[in-house]
Amino acid sequence: MALPKKKTSHSRKGMRRAHHKVDTPNVIYCECGEPSLPHRVCPSCGSYRGRQVLNQDDA
């Protein structure tokens, strides 16, 4: 099994983990005023790009 030749420093470990972050989701506001994710049907009103896609009882 492979073993590291040298101890990984705190700085090197931090540089490697520099991209391991959680991005905040991009939130848009529907015409009904509720927040939703872009390019998806609004979960509260069921509309997408100004058209009614889901019925109110399905949403």
C-alpha cells in the first residue's frame, strides 16, 4: 500500500481544500413572489416561463 513520503503541511492541505466549499443556490423569484430555482417549475404556483404547466392541485 502506498504511503506518503512527507507530511502534508497545514498550508498544502488548505490549498487542496480551497475548492471544497458549498455554493449557495441561485434563487429567482416567480411572478407569484415565491422563491424557486432557475429553469424549474415553480413549486408553489406551477408556472414555468409565464405558462401554467402544473395544475394547482398537482403543485
